[in-house]
Amino acid sequence: MSERSDSSEILNSLEKYDLDISDYLPSHSGPKLVLNFNKITTVSEVEGIILKGREIENGIIADIVIKEGTVFEDPIHLCFGVNKETGLQEIFPRIIAEDNSSVTLQAHCSFPNAKNLTHKMFGHIYVGKNCKFVYNETHYHGEQNGATVAPVSYVYVGENSYFENNFFLTQGTIGRMKIQIDIYAFKDSRINSNVKAFGKNSLDSIHVRDAVFLEGENARSIIKMKAAAIGGGEVMMFGITEGNAANTTGHVDCTEIVKDRGSRCRAIPLIRATDESCHITHEASLGKVDSAQLNALMARGLDEDEATDLIIKNML
């Protein structure tokens, strides 16, 4: 089977997040784009949604447009993966949600065989006025700590719009990952950004910079970052919120669990206000697994490692 058509291993990793593989297959009638390294294996559009991809040497330039007034209940499915062990993949998504539109994007990045593989992404999302835009992104980097992943995203959210970002990296190994998300929120917009990550051994290192800049009156935001590091893993969460307009409200919330010698968790909330009517807050919690929860589970027959794993999975 050719590289162009063989995306089965990449798609199978969707099941680790309880995502339905069939939603990404050519037989599914909804909008979708599936990429294996630099080959588009599946692409389909529906009325009101434009999906275009241009293959480049090491990846793709993807253009997605949700036309004005389009309200689409089912998700747009995106899968950017590589089933090779080594190499460099570069993704350049450009996404526009025009005024009065409503859509969910379900994106999945998978590198099941990564041993010395690098994935870079540089994306822009533009959300118009009176929109609802939900972006869900799940990652799977295989089981061999062989991925280096560096996504950068810039998001602009228009007046009276809602933007939700959900990023999950909780299955398999992480390898080395550095995420940067910058969200610019304009008048009366609402932002909800959630990041969850799990470092499981000494080769797992994840750094997240999640920033919201409240640039319009009455803009509101919340950043929630949850992570765990065990077995020598490292997680650093850097949450930023700036209130740069009147009556803006923002909050940064970091929760991290650390276990085993050599494991490291760090949380750095940074908040800033430039108007006296802003209300920007933060809280952070780092440390061991809650002893009361641990004892309760161990009393029911689990050993310490099993109980710890269950508590972390529940948090994430």
C-alpha cells in the first residue's frame, strides 16, 4: 500500500482518546482532512465550509474557511500524522471563521512510530464577530519518547464571540514538546483555554506557554492547565493573562502533580492589568497526590502505583 493511502496506523491512535476512526475515513460524509507526512490521504468539504490543502516538501499548507452564517453541528475532522520513525513535518494551517458562524474542529496529531521525528506547526486562527468556535486538539507521540513537537498558534477572537481551546497530551509518551498559544480577545468576547499533559518518564519534557491578551472592553477569559510528572518526567506550565481594556476579567488556574525522584513540575502564572477596572487573578497548586484519595483507593485493594495512576487519570 502506498504512503499516500496508508494512514491506518495514524488513525488507529484516535481510539486512545475514544475518538471514532470512521469520522476520518473517506466514506464519512462530513468535512475532513487527513494528512500522512506531506500527503493528503483524505479531504472533503460540505456546504458553507471550505477545506483546501497544498502539499509541500515536508508537510502541508491548509486553508479552512467557515463561511458567514454557517452553523455546523458536527465537527470538522483534521488529522495530521506521520507513520515514519524519523524526519521533519511542517504544518501551516490558516483558519478563518466568518461572522455569525458556529463550528467545532476536532484535530488529532499522531506519530505512533516516532524515534527521531520532529513536528512543527505555525498556525493562525481568525474568528469573526458573533461566532462560536471550539478547537479540540489531541496528540499521540508513540511509546518510544522519539518525538520533538513544537506547535505555535496565534488566535484572534472578534467582538461578542466565544473561543474554546482544548489541548490534550495524556496518552503514550511525550518526548520533547514546546507549545506556544497566543489568544487576542476583543470586545465582549469570551475565552476558555484548557491544557492537559502527562509526563511519564525521564525523557518526557513538556513546556506550555498559554497566553490570553484581553484587548477589548468586557472581554473575559479563563486558562486551566493540568499536568502530572512521574518517573522523572518534566512539565512546565506558563500561563499569561493581560487585561488591556476596561472591565476585562481573566483567571489563570494551574494544577500539577509530581511523583518519583527526578520528576519536576513548575507553574508560572503571569498576570498584568493596564486599566483600573480590570480584574485579573491566578492560583497554582503543585505537589503530591492527595493522601486522603490515595488511602481511600488503597483501602479498596489498589496498590500505591495503581491508586496514583487512577487519581492522575481522573484529574486529566
